[in-house]
Amino acid sequence: MSISHLSPNSSALEEGAPAMEGSFVSAVQLTKQFGEHKAVNDVSLDVAKGEVISIIGPSGAGKSSLIRCLNLLEVPSSGRLRIGDATVDFDTGTPSKASVRNLRNYTGMVFQSFNLFPHFTALKNVTLPQMRVHRRSKAEAEERAMQELKRVGLESKAGAYPAQCSGGQQQRIAIARALAMDPQLMLFDEPTSGLDPEIGAEILQVMRKLASDNMTMLVVTHEMEFARHVSNQVAVMVEGSIIEQGPPEQIMTAPNNIRTQKFLSAVLGR
Amino acid sequence: MFEIFAYIARGAGWTIVMTFGSAAIGIVLGLPLLVLAESKFALIRGIYNSIVHVIRGVPTLVWLFISFFGVGQLGITLSPVTASLLTLSIIATAYMSEIYRGGMKAIPAGQWEAAGALNLDRWSTLRFVIGPQLFRAVSPSVATQIIGLLKDSALVSTIGVADLVFRAGIMTQYHAHGLYMFGIAGAVYLLLSLPIAVFSRTVHTRITRRYAVA
């Protein structure tokens, strides 16, 4: 287990350090194996600060597994990962608690199933993690929580329990909860898949705003419109591997890989 | 007449001590047992499962006789009260930990994942996220279990603890009128179970009202 803290301007990178020096996230040859099955197979990915990357592909391709590897909800079987100054090498064993904590400090995650804490009000959902993790006072945490709830347009729901909110509202509260932790990388795992299309649109609206505020985002999605118009890069994943990556226009209109073409013609119906 | 009633009703003292004493011990000690039940090592889970199976598979009365008459043979003499409380507590612990285990299954994996993604440490996750949801999930079963313990506690009369049944038995020996004497005992049991049921219902509706409305 090696945790090294690279200063951003260190020119003398150690041997084997990620190739792209300017990138904020650098995943190198990540593999996640479940038994015999490689859900993520030798994936390398670089994300620059402020970049929005959509990860698309057929279901079962390992998209969710990949972004869950980035905040260690799944611990990769091998490979290396750096986010900001936190680095973890999975070839040398299970990551230490401290390195998991360092890495997760950079990330926020939004789930398909929202995963709000049902026994807390919206406000407490957003304040409790701040108080426990960042040791913010109740007043500080609440002030911040109200800012974030306002940002997602739900300050009026602060006192409501999740069960008293619609799915779309719950997802926006979940986004506020993640944002209040000051993440520098937001991971979205199919955030609209559990919602009706018109409700999904309100989530996408919030995400679009986040992107325009320069948040670095990785989005697993089936929303081709979002992938095309909001992201800077689209990565296509099939059978555990990223088979093609590039600017959205190129991927959507002139994909090189035959399997990308197949996938797109299936989802876009053309 | 009233004196007979008062004599039997005083047995409620031991009945209450046995019931709530063993329930309290079971509710507390059942929690650390969860760690064994949910261990990632199959061997530890296996040991846990066997112990729970043995404890629950043998009738309470037999356990009571083993700890009172049987353990005495090994040179450790337990008083009826100690033997009773010990036996009921061990049984209560086994049942409570199984109730907790069931309750843990009712908590979606997403709750753990959300806590992990937010970087909550293990203690905060258990204390603020999982614990309260577990409490809600198990409270009806725990109340049912306590009422079960209340009724099982009648068995301690067989080894000489002066509970409701024991005292009703003595009065029957003096005055006959078995129907009347044990009727009194039965009525006191009902009276004792009532607050448990009411308390459990109040707690449950209070915590579900908030977040079961969709």
C-alpha cells in the first residue's frame, strides 16, 4: 500500500506515476474482478479539472462498477488511482482506512436510488455528514445546507422527510447532501434512471447548472441528450472496457468502433 | 379474599424481575453477538449459528433444570433466582440477536453505501444511520419477544422462585380453589403484558408516522 502526496507542481514525478500530469483524476489500468468475471477490465481514464465525462454503454458493461471504483465503494482488484493528491495502488494490497478517507474526501456521489437517510429530514440529511466528517458546528452546517438546498431549488422542503418528497425531489436533496461536503469530483451513477422522464429532466437541469459552475463530473447515463450537449467527453464502455472515448459530437455522429455504432443505433433508433 | 389476591400478586415482583432483567440483558448483549453473526469468516458465523440453534432448540424448561440441577452436580451451586435469571438471559440474548440479524437485512445496502460515499466513519454510520433504522425495524419483534419472556418466566416457579405461578400454587395447596388462584395469576400476566404492547405500539407508530407516508 503506497500513499504518496504529490504536490501539484512537482516536476520530478516518480517512476510509474500517471502519465498525464495535468489531470485531476487519473485511473491507470483499473480492473475489478468478481470471481471469474471482470466487471472492469484494464480501464485507464484521465479527467481534467472542470471536465464533464459521460460514460455510456449497454447495461452490464461495467459503467457503474467503474465509477464505484473511483470512490472505493468497490475496491479494484488491481491498478492505480489518483484523485487530486490522494493516490492508491491496488496492486500492493487492500487500501488503508486513511487512504480510503483521503480519496473519498475529494468525491461526492449521487445514486440511482437516491439513498437518502429516511429517518432524517432533508435538512438533517444534509447537515449530519458535514458535522460528523468536517466537524462543522450545527449552525455552520445548517447555513451551508440551506445554501445547497436553495441551489437545487428545495429550501422549502428542508423540514420534510424523504418519504414526503417525490423521487425527483429526493434526488435533488441527495445532490445537495453530496455538494455540502465540498467535493471536487462528482460521481453520478444513473441519477435519472429511476425517475419518469419529465422528473429526470429537472435532475438534468441541476446537473447542467453544476457543469456550468465548473464542477468536475463523471456521469454514468442513458441520457444521450445530456451526454451530447453537456459533457466535454463521452466514454463508451462495453464488456468492462472503454472501447472509445472522444468529444461528444464525434462519438455521437462518427463513432469509429463498430460496437459503438451498434450501441448508438440501438439507443437512438437509427 | 383480598389477602389471597395480595399474596399472589406479590409474586409479580419476581415475574417482573425475571422478564425485564433477562429482556434488558438480551437487548444489550444481543448487539455484540451481531458482530459474530455478520462476521466475514464462515467459521465464526458457523459457531454463532450452532450456539443459537442449540440455545433455541432445547426447551426453556430443560435449560432451567440443567442450570439448576445439572450444574449443581459440577460443584457450582446456583440459587433458584440466579439459575433462572441466567437461563432466561442467555435464551433472550440468542433470540434478540436473531431479531437484530433480521432487522439488519431490512436495511438497504444503499444506506451503507451512501454513508461510505459521504465519508462517515464506522461509528457515525452505526450510530446515526444504521442504528435508528435497526431500532425501528426490530421494535415490534422485540416487544413480542418480551411478552414471550414474560410468559416463559412462569417456568421459574418449577425450581422454586416465588413468582406469580409459584404463589398461586401455594394458595391452591392451602385453600384449593385452583380456578380462582390461577385465574388471578393469569389476570396479572395479562395486566403486565398490556403496557408492553401499548408502549411498543406507541413507539412504532411514532417513528413510522414520520417516514412511512409516501
